Amino acid sequence: MTPNFAIVHIQHPRSRGYRLWIPLFLLWIPAILLSPVIFLVLFGLCLAGHVSPWNAIKTLWAILSNMPGTDVSVLAKHKHVLVRIL
């Protein structure tokens, strides 16, 4: 399953905080349209780096499909930023 939404939550001790929903599924439209170029560039990089293109595609897809459920939390100087991938 590919990621559909990212939630960015920014908290500051003196303010209420902000929550921003980012629809990641809208990024699939340009990705599909640019897929021939992406695959050609990926194939060229694999040839230059002596890496199997099928292993590279398999690895990139595994990373992308395992992103849902990822939480990244950063705390610095009493500010808290949380990014959740749904």
C-alpha cells in the first residue's frame, strides 16, 4: 500500500500549534506521467553504478510501500514537529 496522506503537526509552547494535512496521492499523477523518464534515468544510473535495475526498482518500491505508519518526531528548543505518514 502506498502512502496517501502526511500529517505535519507543529507545536510551540506559547501557541496552539498547527496541523497540516498533505495529500500524497496527488503526487501520483505527475509520477505516472513522468514514469518513462524516471525509469530511463534510473536505468542509466544503475548501469553507471553496476547495480541490477530490477533490484533497484524492487528496493525503491519496498521503501515506498513500507512508508505508511512512519512517525518522525523532532524536538528542538521547546518546539515539537511530528510528521506522520498514513
